[in-house]
Amino acid sequence: MINIKTTNRYNITTLRSFMTIIFSLLAALVVISIIFLIAGVNPIFAISEIFSGSFGSYYGIKETITKAIPLILIGSGLTLAFRAKFWNIGAEGQMLMGAIFATWTGLTFGEALPSYIIIPLIFLAGFIGGGLWGIIPAILKIKYSINEVISTLMLNYICAEFLTMLIVGPWKGKERFGFPGTNNLPDSAILGLIPGSRIHYATLILAIICAIVLAVVIYKTRFGYEARVVGENPEAGKYAGINFLKTSLILMAISGGLAGLAGVGEVAGIHHYLGYPASISSGYGFTAIIVAWLAKLNPLYAVVSGIFFAGILVGGDAIQISLGLPAATVEIVNGTLLIFLIMGDYFLNNKITLRFSYGSKG
Amino acid sequence: MKKIQRLEMEAISKSFHGIHANKDINLCVESGEILGLLGENGAGKTTLMNILYGLYQPDSGQIKINGKTIQINSPVESINHGIGMVHQHFMLVQNHSVIENIALGYKDTPFFFPKIKIRDKVEQFSKQFDFHIDVTKKIWQLSAGEQQRVEIIKALLNGADLLILDEPTSVLTPQEVKELISILREMKAKGHMIIFISHKLDEIMDICDRVLVLQKGQIVGDADTKDTDKKSLARMMVGRDIVFNTTKEKLTKGKKNLSVENINVIGDKGLLAVNNISFELFKNEIFGIAGVSGNGQRELAEAITGIRPISSGKVKMNGKDITNKSPRYIYDRGVSHVPEERIRFGIAPGLFLYDNAILKQHHLKKFSKRYFLKYNQVKNHTKTIIKEFKVSAHSINSQIRNLSGGNIQKLILGREISEQPQLLVASHPTYGLDVGATEFLRKHLLDLRKQGSAVLLFSEDLEEIFELCDRVAVIFDGEFMAVLDSDDKRFSDIGLMMAGSKRI
């Protein structure tokens, strides 16, 4: 008989947590390789293709950075929520709500206002939209004890359908010639690109600033302290007199708000109009969960892990074309990585010992 | 025919981390007998029963059934031998019905249609012992007493001839206690044997034939209930006559600090945990609350400090109403709190030492400026606490979960005391500390008293209570049995008061 014994591990060194990440990624790669094999593709070739497609060429790098922008924004916002153990799975919806608010602002005021006013304005609108969508589950959780995983997830669908309703209905633009979608944003509300790329630099700069500010918020401020205490031990939070409602509202406003900013970037930087929800959010809200997790819930690391996962997205597109694999392949890769990262955490926090014993009956 | 006629435990010893939980314990029960196990919390009663139930292995000693030595490696084996245990916390699935819960734990439950097959059996048992239970009800719809009966049925169905009941009355209302006692008498008449764990003298005297008194893991008394009385049992349980210690400096008590007026507090189980308690606390005074833990101490402390709602009554601090105010509001009125379950309430385990050193105080001006925390001051403050309270930690930049329990406790105590509170609510502050740290802490409490603060001290350690306190209240079942000056001679009967059989 094998006895599995788990004990809490108290001394967690930086080296050990770093090695855990490396081994989790390696273990994930093994499983991903098996999946590639089943699909009839040489796994070593496929994996090297992913990385050469994303980081191996000038074009690949530009695309990677473009996709890293929303991942960094959402991912760093999620680090804050996850630190307080607020499981925000609703970044997709918050991002879309940001996009909706920004589009409305841009279409309504864009013609009349110069760029240097309208662009800050649409970012502000996007932050408010995402933030409002974020605080709904916070209220539901604190006031009515409704599980935030369910409510944030469901709010994604509500927002996506709401957006679809807008673009096929009242907001449908003449410029789309009958296809769903709004008119293009006026030129003043469109973000500038780094020449020869799709990198909307304003959002990129904003993303990096947000990650830095958030790191300061988490590690240096009273609010960050309270969020961390609540996340580590809610009972201690209660004992310490922390106001759960206020803390949750603020952190979800920030987390949702940053997702909203990502939505602004996608609309004003890439698409220039509000189209189908899947094309706007492209699953960034879910991928960002893995980004936050790989970053060990540190917003600064989220910049790095955001770029890493953007690379996998771009590389995934590359192997779709070169190896003829289905589009879902990337999602399989991402999902596998996340599962192994989370499992790695378990093995980091707990020591597992196997004991072989031969049962004796008295 | 019963499987067990006679069960013996011989010279059982068990230690955890070098501390004896049980030492050389001999115990014997026979068919048709109810044996009481009496002792304070931590006396080793539950450990002993867990050994019998197969949850722990003894370090030495043996268990015999009908004179034959047996080995019990797991609860399953224990059940096969005819031993059943009803834990203090019930092991039932809340969303399942009574019959489903019983089927779940029953060894002969058929794979198909389990409920139908065992239903008759359950109803037959139910009738036999007068259980009055609707087997189709869900567990969450039942009262604690009914849930306990489900547990008893489970044990009996599995053929338990020996039933162990761990503090069975702690969750019951007085009416339910009466019903339980009549069930136990019925079982006794049918030849079952019962081991009844309790710290309540009245119950022990009422239903047990024989009683073993445990203290610090050893048996200090063994008597037939008809040959003994509550008073001598109480003395055995407490273990000594109370020595009144008067080394502390005499101080005249100052102005009124805290006043508690007729408060009622509901406990976690939904029953009244604090029953109409009133008292006053003055500056330069340490007020002790003695009692076996679980008699409302935690709820009282939490109610005063704002963690638990007060259902009726008033609490005032320096004349200001603090009833049901937020913990922070109460803290800002000068009330510090060393919680009973320190690890659960007192720290955020994954955060650094210095983060934990300001928990509850981080909003104070000296640690924060506008939105930011002044980490330099915080770190210096942490260093001071660590030095002064001799917390051994290799760095203040390490997670507090790396510290031992004793050191975590010293840090919490340092944190709460160093702020010079006007009132310190301290629950078992020295529990688990070594001798040196205990002395050091007691000196600190006396210093606080001298400096004009008041201390509300909850403790099970009577020596500590009488060494430190000016006045002492004895709490039992949410009520004060007595409130006396600590040098009052009537405290010679404190054991009786703690066990609920004497009120002054």
C-alpha cells in the first residue's frame, strides 16, 4: 500500500519557486508534445516553430508586442485581484465593456475634439466601463455572498451579447454596408502606430506605466497592504478591521478598469470600430489569467510573462499556417501551461512524501 | 451476544513532539457500564479515545478485548471490533438525508437501492431506543441533538458495543441533554458500554458508574461515582489547592474603563454562547476570566472587540458606546486584542514579519501617510518588537509562516502590548509559551496595569489567573458562576464553579 503524505512547506526560497516554474513549464511541454504527436506533428519541430514564429523574426516580434499590450494590461490588473483572492475570471467582459464605453465616447465626441483631448477621454471612458463591470461581482460577493468565479464568468457572456446587440442594432454603422459593426472612429480618436507595425504605442506605454504603478500600489500603499491581508487570511482582515466591501470595490474597479483600457487599445489601435465581441477580446481576458499566474501575481513580472504568452499566441498562429493545425491548438497549449503552473504551486507549497508500507491486519 | 464484554487499555503512552499527551494510562470498561472521562482541555482525554478508535497509534501499551490483545490500525478496524465513536464535531453530509448519511457509513449497504434496504433497519433501531427521528429529513434541517442521534444510530448499526462520546453535551440544549441521557441509560440497560468524555461534573455524576480523572495526560483519580462527590472530583481535576499569590504590587483601582451590560452573544453553532453577562473593568486592574475553554470565553472576547455581533446588551469604553462597532473603531478607542486562535485571526501567514507586525495598526499616523505605508518606520518598529519580546526570527523580511507557533505568539503579543492600549483583551496569552517567555509576558501585563491600563485576561491556567488578577470571574456555559476578588477564600471551590456545580 502506498501512503501519500503531504505537509506544508514553510521555507520557500526564491530559487525553489523559480525552479518550480521552470519544471512546470517543462512538464507542460512534455504533455503538449504528446498532444502534437497525436495530431501527427513532430513536437520538437512544432514547438521550435512556435518560438521562431514569435520571437525569431522582425515581423514576429512586432506582432508579439502588439498582442502583449492587452495581456500586460489585463494580466497586471488580475495580479491585484488574485492577490486578494478575488478570482476575477471576467476580464473578457470588462475588456468589452471598456471597448463599448470608448467607442461611444469616440463616436460621440471624436469629430469635435482634437486628438490630445479625445484620446485621454476614450481611455478614461474605457477604464470607467471596465471598472463598473468589475465592481458588479464585487458587490454581489460581499453583500450577497455570490461566488465571484460564477458571476464574473457569466458577466462575460452578458457583456458579449450586449455588445452584439449594439452592433447589429442601434449602433450599426452605415460604413459597414449592412454588416454588423459601428462606423469607424474619427481619425482624431485613432491611436498612432509605430511605423511598419501594428503596435499602438500609447497603449503600450500606458500598459507598462500601469504595471509599475500597480506594483507600487500592491507593495507600498495601505490599500495594497489591506488587499494582501484579505487575500492571505480573511479572518485576520476582519480582526484587523479592514472594510471588505471598500477593499473589494476598489480592487475590482482597478482590475476591471485595466481590462477596459485593453479594450480601448484594441478598438482604437487595431480595429478602429466596434465589431463582433470575439474579434475584439480574442480571448485575451482568459489568457491574461495565465499571464498573472506565471508572473507569481507580481505586476512587474506580468510585463515579461505577458510578452511570453503573446509569443505563444503569435507562434500558434504561425504553426496553424505552416503545419496546418487547427486554431484550437493554441488554446490547448495555453490551457496545458496553466494547469501545470497551478499544479506547480501546489508542489511548491506542500511537500509530498510517498511511503510504502505493507498493511498488517491485527 | 456482545462482541465486547470487557475492554482494557494497559499502560498506554503517547507523546507529540516530546510532550506527553498520555502517560501510563490504564482503563477498563465492562458491559453495561458507563465510564466517565473527566479533565480540563488538553488533559489528554481526546488523544486517549483517538488511540482506542484507531486514529493514533500508542507509543507503548496495549489494548485488550475480552482479555485478548488486539492491534487497532484504523477506524475501520476499530469499528469491526465493535467500537463506535461520536465526535464532538459531527461527520455528516449536510445536504444528504438522514438515511443517506447512515447508508454511506454502513458496511452492509447494498450497491443498488441502498436506502430502501436499510430503511427498515434504521427505523427499528430508532424505535428501540426512542430516537424520534425523521429519516427523510436532510441533515441541515436537524438540530444538533438530532444530528447527534444520527451519529449514534450510525455507530450502533455498525455493531458498536462500545460507544465513545466526546463532549456530547457541549452542542446540546438542556432539553436535548436530558433526552441524550435517557438514550444512554437505555443503551446501558441493553448491555452496551459507554465512555463519556466531559468536563461537566453534574453530568458525570448523573450518568456515569465510574469516573477516571485525567490531568496533564495522566490519571489522577479513579472512583465509583457513588463513592465520591463533586468536590473531590473537582479538586482532582484542577489538581491542586489554590495558592493565593500576592507578590504583585497593591494598586488602588482607577477610573472605570470598560463596562459590559447584560450582553448576549450567539456562538458559531447558533446557540447562546454568552448569556446575559455584565461586569466592569477599571484602570490599574487585571480582571481574569477563568474557566474550561469553550464556555463562551472566545465569543465574549470577540464580542467586546467587534469581531462578533452582540445580540443584546451594551458595551461601553470610557463611557462611549462601542456595542457592535467595527473592530477598527473599537481599536481606535484603545482596545487591543490578543485572539484565542492566533494563527487563524492574528496573522496573514504568507506576508512578511514586518507586514504582520502592524496588522490592525497600519492605519495609524505613525505607520501611514495618506495612501502610503511608511515602511521604514514599520521595519524599525518590527525590529523593536522582535528585540524586546525576544522573537527568534532570522530576518524581518521572511514570511511569518516560517516562524514557530511560540514566536508568532510573541510577535502578536508584542504588537498588541507595545501600543500601550487602554484595555488589553488577552485570550490565553501564555498558552504554549515556554517558562521564560511566560514570566516575561506576565511581567509585561503587570507593567501595563501599573501604567494605568486595564487587562481582561482569559485563561485556563489558574496559577496564572491568581498570580496576575485583581478580580476573577469564573465562566461556565456562558454565565459567570462567581465574580470575586482574587484573594477571596471562597475560591477554594473553583473546580466546582468551573464544572458548573456551584454558583456564588
